[in-house]
Amino acid sequence: MGFARGWHTVRAEPRVRELPFEAVALLGEGKLSEAIKSLRQTEGLSRREARRRIDAHFARDPMLRVQIETRQRERRRSLFFWFLLVDLTIVAGFVYWFWFHH
């Protein structure tokens, strides 16, 4: 039983191995850059190699990429809304100042 003599342990290519739970959880939350940082810290990888591992993960689960892109779009839309609100408040302050103080 077991392996024949001379056989060595087969190791999976790093890009094929599963990602650590923390990186997967961060990807699920749409936090791509944080997932890369987490993977770099836990596995001691370079930025390029961590990105390759995450891209390989996306290749195995294409819907995850769609979910992340959707969440990033929602964040940008929310950020745009807040910038617009601040701009409108500033403009309203200027209009009030020039309308009632001159």
C-alpha cells in the first residue's frame, strides 16, 4: 500500500492552492486591496504573486469577480453622492451669503 519507491510528494502550484479564509472573506466583502495585503502577510508573497493567486481564484469562481465589481460600483456611487451633497451645501452657503449679505 502507499506510494511506490522514488515517488515524491506532489505539491499544488501556488496559484492553484486555495486562498486563506481571511483573504476569501475580504474578497466576499469586495475589499480586493485588503485581500491582497492579507495574502501577502500570511503567505509571505510579493504583490505580483498575491495578485496572481487572487486572479486564479477569480478564474475558478467568475461570479465572485462580478460581485466585487458590483460592490465597487456601489461604493463609487455612494462616494459620488456624498461629494455632490457637500458641493451643493457649499454652493447654497455661497448663494445665501451673497444674496442676503450684499
